[in-house]
Amino acid sequence: MKYIQNYIGGELMAPKSGEYLDNIDPSRGIVYSYIPDSTKEDIDLAVEAAENAFPKWATTPKDERSAIMIKIANLIEERMDEFVAAESLDNGKPESLAAHVDIPRAVSNLKFFATAILHFASESHYMENGAHPGINYTTRKPIGVVGCISPWNLPLYLFTWKIAPAIAAGNCVIAKPSEITPMTAYLLSEVCIAAGLPAGVLNIVHGLGQKVGDAMTRDPKVKAISFTGGTQTGETIAKIAAPMFKKLSLELGGKNPNIIFADCDFKKMLSTTLRSSFANQGQICLCGSRIFVERPIYEKFRDAFVERVSKTKVSYPTDPEAKLGALVSKPHMEKVLSYVELAKEEGGTVLTGGIQVHLEGEYSEGYYMRPTVIEGLAYDCRTNQEEIFGPVVTITPFDTEAEALMMANSTVYGLAATVWTENLTLAHRFADQLHSGIVWVNSWLVRDLRTPFGGVKNSGVGREGGFEALRFFTEPKNVYIQL
Ligand code: TXE
């Protein structure tokens, strides 16, 4: 069985502890490889390597940095099938999803930031009047050693979404993938070596959040942390990092509303809502888990949706017909199933799903669950307020725009929202009033990598994407010259 290695100072190496953790294949419920159980010692080594690499990398011309990143992207593309299979095996998601979304998007992230850095400009402000005529110009320099911590739901996609802008901007990185899905980050380290990325520019340290993530967060030499994961973990990181005045970008949970008005394009809405509810087994922070439907079409929607959901195929990840694969881990599946029980206690009716699925043969111990639709819950009950992060949605009717808005905005989260209507004025008005970092009208998860990505309220602090990310990973300095 494969022993994953850390990537530190340009080399693949075992953790200093010599200890490894089990890496489980969620589609079968068995251990299939081992992950370094790294400690502070490995982080110390990585930080030293990053510090040593920084002066040279920070002054390497942009186009050279860009060329190496393009090479990394191309090498991933050359090994596409291997990356796709690895992502799907590690995470449980259908291979078709990894092939269409995860790995191509990781390649796009690298190419996007490799080229974005070539167009990244800083500002100049001319003061023509008053007592101090002069020019301000702002430089933007890399920060130094930065940390990137990513979750398990979109493993390589989110890992590269952080690493790419960091290294494009000239920083050196300590990166920690989720211990639940480390495999494609390991393959990435092989690719970085093959592409000739200078030693120490990217260091990938595997292991537990409480050990490796914590050590990285506490290290005063790590000047910025970019984190995606649970809101509670984000809070823990902020508490440690804030007194050291580290720059922080936190992309946290969501409880996204999907608001469906009666005049919508029903057919398009229905098929998109299936995806926005259950793509990646509902384990995307952008999934719409609270569906609000205008009363005149509530029953029509409910019946059509439940029929489609009940026919959705849950299967092993390599089944080309699979629409949902396995959930990422046993504890996570149990957590999601416990929310179904909570929903029942809170007075909800499970219209379809709500149960674990046992597939045949070698997949019988995998972590599968039927996509679940629940109705009859109050908008402010726990099921409708807490992030479940699985294939569970609730449906709720509404009578007025004001009521829909009140319910949509009622959670502590504010990441993404979807609005379905053919009424242009209503769409603008509603989008404007939603407490949300991202709004999709008549669509879902359409991503332009130039746009700011992130949430309000407990969904996070800061924005990723485009020049926002390059600004995060650089330190501005303003110089004023009197004329
Ligand atoms: O996330 P964690 P988990 C939500 C979702 C899920 C819950 C927990 O609701 O059920 O979070 O998931 C590292 N210091 N989301 O347990 O623990 C950890 O090793 C530093 C939403 O996977 O937040 C991993 O690399 N790092 C989300 C990363 O943080 C620490 C996606 C995320 O793990 C750490 C995933 C610590 N003390 C889950 N503890 C989204 N918004 O996309 C853990 N980590």
C-alpha cells in the first residue's frame, strides 16, 4: 500500500515522527494508503525551507514564475486520468465529476493565476491641488512565507485555488491538504518536482489539523493564512493568528438559500436545482440546501423534484451512471444522517431519502446515502439553520417577496444564494438585498475566476479569486513624492 510523503525543500520525505495515519477509501470503507502523521518538527523544516527559498523566488521575474506554473498545469493535464481516479477514490465522488469539475478546475486555477500575475498592476494617485501637490504610487510585494489550509470536499480544486495565487505573487508556501483527502496533493508534489519548481517554494505537509494546521497557524514566521473549512475551525485559527496580526482569509461554511419564484423557467430551474442540491453529495459550500418556493408552484415543484430525486442513481464512484457517490467519511455520513433524525424531531416530513444505502459486493461497507428532501419545517429550526454539508435539502413555501427575503437572510451564514425568476427588476432587487457574498440568478455555480469569491457573516472574512487573491498575498506600500 502507498505511503504518502511530505514535500519539503523540494524533496519527498517521511514525517519526522515516522508515524502514519490510515487513509480510507469511502466507496468501500477500507484503508487503502497511509498519510504522514506530521508534527511541528515537519512544519519547522518546511518553514525553514520556505524562508530560504523566499528571497530568490520573490525576485524571480514574473514571467519565469508564470512559466513554471503553466508547466505544472500542463503536467497535471498529461496525467489527467490518474488525477481523476485518485481524487474520486480518495473522496468518494463520482469519477465523472472529478473528470469534469475537480481536476480541470485545478488546472484552470494554476493557468489563471500564472497569467493573472502578468496583468497585476498597482495604483498611482496624483494630487494636483492644495499644499501638497505630488504623486502617490503603491507597490505590492509578496508577503513572505504563507500558509494554505484546505478541506476535503473539492481537494485539489481548493488546494490549488490557494497555492496558485500565493506562489504567482512571489510567496513561498506551507500547504496542508485535508487529512481525509491527501492523495492528489501528493501527486501535485510529484508534478512540482518534475516541473522544476525551485526547492522550498511550495512545501506540502500532510497530517492532522490539530497538529500540522495548528503548528502552522502558531508559527510567527508564517505571515498569512488562507483557510477553507468549517466555521468552528476558522474561529480557532482566527483566535490564534489574530494576536500575531497575521493576514487572514477565511472561507467558511454556508447554509445557502435557493429562492424559486412562480414565474421562473420551471424546466431549467428543476434540473439546476437537482445539481445545486446534490452535486458532490451536497458537500459543496455553495450547494443550496434551503429551497424556498413561491406558493402557486410549491406543490408542482415538490412533486416533480421528489420524483426526480427519488430516481437519482447513488452508486460507486467508477460507475459512469452514478449521480451521487459516497460521502467522504463514516463520521461525516453519521453526522448527516443525524440531521435527518433531528429534522423528524423538529416536525419535518422526509419526502424521499433519509437513509443509508448499502451497495452490492465490495462496496457494501461504503458511505452511501439517498439524496433527501424534507418539508414541513420552520425556517428557524436547527435543521434549517445549521450547516449539514450533505445530500439533504429542505423545501418551504413562501407567499411574499418580503417573507422569502426574511427567511433567506435568517441564518448566521451568507455565502451564496440562487434566485429563480424571469422578472428582471425582481431579480436585481432581490439579489441586492440578500446577505450573501455570491448570488446566481437563473443559474448555479457559474464561476468566472476573476470575480471575488467569499461570504459575509459567519461564512468568512476576505475574498478569494482574481486580483482579490493577488492583493491578499501581497503587501501594499504607498510612496508619496512631493512635486
Ligand atoms: O473541516 P475542518 P472538516 C464544514 C462542513 C463539515 C465541517 C467539518 O460543515 O462538516 O466543516 O469538516 C484543518 N488548525 N466544511 O472537519 O476541520 C483540517 O485538517 C488548523 C465546510 O473537514 O475545518 C483541514 O485541512 N487547521 C467547508 C481543514 O482545516 C485545522 C469544506 C478543514 O477542516 C485545524 C469542508 C486547526 N485547529 C467542511 N483543525 C467549506 N466551506 O467549503 C482542522 N484543520
